Amino acid sequence: MAADPLHRRFRRCVRAVNRFVYDRIEERLAGGGDYDDILSSLIRSYGDDAPMMKRELRDQVVTLFFAGFETTGTALAWTWLLLSENPDAQHAIHEEVDRVLAAGRPGTTTSSRSATPGRSSRSRCACTRRSTA
Ligand code: HEM
């Protein structure tokens, strides 16, 4: 039975996502550098099996991307709306951000490596230390 147009469109989108993710995986496996990010961490954790585990690596990356994208966007959209309606809370959060980040932007990792181009080693803020303790 022929797939309907919506199904065909869905499969085209899946192919586009797969192409993008598999290309990134191939680049890394071909020696494209050891970045301080989730893909390099996954490849390291698979070790010598990584070249055989491309499908699983793809699944992990796609899951993290889709699980983390809309959830975070939605949470932030509601956060900004609620803050805009609560000036006291808005003031408090601005004050906290200024205080906690006075030393600069937080790092994204506890690792001492900082191989991602453009990233420098930054001091971590109190909330990052708490969540990674
Ligand atoms: C405010 C942001 C987020 C919210 C509200 C949220 C919410 C949730 C909830 C409720 C679940 C459990 C779903 C269930 O078991 O039925 C879940 C699971 C999960 N989330 Fe999030 N999430 C957020 C951000 C993220 C981010 C940033 C990532 C990754 C980059 C992520 C990755 C995952 C994964 C991989 C699971 C599945 C865990 C498992 O069952 O093994 N989430 N999330």
C-alpha cells in the first residue's frame, strides 16, 4: 500500500535528521577531533565498538536532541511569561544572576579538558557546582 503524503513527508524528515546525525558521527569517527561534547563522550564510552554502533549512537543523539529541545524551550517560555507577571520574582532572579555570574559565564562541564573550539575554561558558578557535586 502506498504511503500517504504526510507519511512520506515524515520519512523525508527522518532521512534528513539521520543524514545530519550520521554525517556528524562519521566526521568524529574519521578523526574529526575530540570535542568536549555529548557525541564525543558517547564515542569514547563505546571505545573500539563505536564504528559498529553507529545506529545506537544515532539513536542516543536523536533522543537527547528531541527530549531536550522542546521541553527546555517550553519551560523557558513559561518561565519568561510568569516572570513578566511577577516583578518581585523578576527582580530577584536578575539579582541572583548578576551575583552568581559575577565572575563570568558558567562552564558547561566539570572536565578540565576544553577541546571545543571557541570554548575557554571558565569558572563555574555556584549552581553548576551544586548540580555536579
Ligand atoms: C525543562 C526541561 C525538561 C523537562 C521538563 C523534562 C522532562 C522530562 C520528563 C517528565 C521525563 C520522563 C518522561 C517519562 O518517563 O515518561 C524526561 C525524560 C527524559 N529526558 Fe527530559 N526534560 C527536560 C530536559 C531534558 C534535556 C535538556 C534532555 C537532554 C539533553 C532530556 C533528556 C531526557 C531523556 C533522555 C529522558 C528519558 C530518560 C529515560 O527514560 O531513560 N530532558 N524528561
